[in-house]
Amino acid sequence: MNIEQLAMLVLETAFMAFVVLGLFRARTVLGLTPLYIVLGGLQYLEATLSLRVEVAPGFTVYPASAVLFTATLVPVLLVYMKEDAIEARKLVYGLVLANAVAAALSLLIGWHLALSGTAATNLRPQDFLGSAWVSAVGTSLLFLDVLGIILFYEFICRYVRGIFLPFYLALLAIVFFDNLVFTAMVHASKPDVWTLIVSGFVGKATTALFYSGIVWIYLKYFEPRVTTAGAGDVADVFHRLTYRQKYEQARQRMVRDALTGLFNRGYMDEAVPRAFAQAKQSGEPVSLLIMDVDKFKDINDGLSHMTGDRALQVIAQTLNEQSRVADVPCRYGGDEFVILLAQADAAAAAQFAERFRSALFERCQQADPPYPWGIVSTTVGIATFPDDTEIVSPEDLVRVADRRLYEGKHAGRGRIVTASSPK
């Protein structure tokens, strides 16, 4: 076994993992654009770098394929998992376009070099024309790869729980498909094509295992509890809907509150047990906030119920704007609102409540023309699992948040009550 070559492959894989996860982690400050630019820039190198190393007798690895291609799939899944489908669609289109442009440019340069009168040092037309063919094949496969990995991940998550195994199985399925088709199309004329297929798959499967382990560590210990916001649907990526997705979309149209457009009480009653079970299994926190409009009766009685309805719409719009795509904002009934915050601990939930209350205050203060009710405030009760040890069921989550809401109202309104609030 060539230890030096093996060590270099490990170093290259670790470097790519550091780059991809580092840029993904920095999205809360820099956004996702730097990650997309880096991945787009790697596409031509991935498709055309012909470096071939023998790490053991009869076992050959192409670093560009094993390391770079597999690393490209990792952020596709991460963006889909932690952001939303619109962002995943942007990345999918960006990667495919980067490959397509590289293939077209290679073809043009190859033709240019073949013209009489063209002088170039160490550049041959066949090098670029061959690269154009490899890039074209890679582009066609990449589109299937990046969509397929999302579809397969969604499918496998129905039967396999956790983070590491679904992530690895999705990577494994796609690298097997890509390696088989790409090698057969590009290296079909070589006598050792089956050896290349087997060694290529083993190399990609090994790096996929490494990446999956690093991603699991990252999501467990380094991913921020509250991520960036977005909105989308898996249909935006695939331009097609399964029957289950069509059913879910039709169902969502039936679980919206007519006045505010938020989810209604019935939907929340289903969402809380589902989110609680997921948090219990994954170990991630989940928070429930129940908020009540302070002195709302004065608005209804003193101004009119129509004015009160308008105030509720303003509050709901503010709540919806502050929410992430994974959160569930709901009109719970009357002047009470509830929001379910996925992957948010007690501190993150309190920060969300502060942001919401500040945004609502600014909206009321800066309204032009002024709102007839002036400044409206809310009282918020927060419960978090597993931070609150008394919470052992979904019903407890609702009960504790509701109790803290009334503790805040009895203490004078206009406040946020958590487990750590002074009694």
C-alpha cells in the first residue's frame, strides 16, 4: 500500500470538508453565495483533472472524482436539509450551469487551437476537445445526481432515522450511479474498464463515509440552532409533485386561518406532537411560544371589531416575517398566537421573542398613517424541550408555555417568561 498517496488523499478530503462546511457555517454572516462560487469554480477542475494515483496494487483512485465530486454532493444535501428547496434549486442550477459553460468553453478553445495560424505553448486542440466531451457527460450526469440525491434522501428518511445513515446512504446511492455511468461512457474503450468502475466506486464510497461522519459531527456540535430564513417547496426543485406532496399542499390550504393566513389551531394540534417526537429522537431542542395581545379587548370595544381584526393581521404579518421556513406560526384563537420553533433552545426562543416584539413595536411606531390603536404589545410564554425538565410530553410543552404566558400577564403584561425568568 502506498502510504504517501493514501495520506495525501486523506488530506485532500479533509481540506474539502473544511472548505465546504466552513463556508456553509459562515452562511449566517456571508450568505450562501461564497459557497456557490467556490463549488462552481471547482466544476471544471473536477471534470477534467486527469490525476490518477495507485494507492495499492490494482487499486487506482482519481482524486478529482473521489474527493471533489463527492464533496460537491455534500452541500446540496446540507442546503436542502437546513435551508429550503429554493436555495437547493439555486445550487443545483448553479452547478449544472458551471459545468455546461466549462464544456462549451473547452470546445471553443479546442476549435480555436485547431485553426491555422494559432500559436500556443503546451496547448493541444485534443486536450480541450477531450475535456469538452468529459464535461458534457459530467454536466448531464450532474443534473441527475443532484436531483437524485435529494429524492433518495427524502425517500430513505421515511424508513431510516437519524442524521448519519440517511446522509451516507443517499451519497452512496448517487456515487454508485454516477461512477457506473460516467466510467462506462468515458472509459468504455479501455480494457480495464470494470477495474476502473470498482476502484472508482470504492474510492467514492470511502470519501462519502468520511464526509458523512464529518457532517454528522458538524450538525451535532457546530451548526447554529437558528439558521437563515427561506421559503419553498420540494416541487420548486423537481418541477414535479408526488401524490403525497400534492395531498399535503391541498391539506395545507385547509389548515390556514382565514383572517391572518397563519396556520390554525387544528394544524398546530398536529404539529406539536410531531415536532416533539422528532426532537426527542434527534436530541435537538424544540420550543413553543404562546403570545397574547395585551389589552386587546380595549381595541375591540373602544375602536371596533374591524379595527381589532386589522391589528391581528398586522401582528400575524410581523410574526410570519420573523419566522423561518421550518417554524410553524399559528393563530391559536382570539388574540392568542403560537409559534413552534424547530431546533431552537430556550435562549434562541427568547431571542426570537425579543426580535418579534421589537419588530412589532417598530411597525406600530413607524406606521404612516398611524394605526388607530397606536402601539400594541404582547406577552409571551416560552417552553422548551428538553431544557425544561418538567416537560415529558407534547401536552406538557403546551401546558408549560400557557402557564408562563399567564404568569407574564399577571405580572403586568408586556414581558417574556421563560424557565429562567424571576418568579
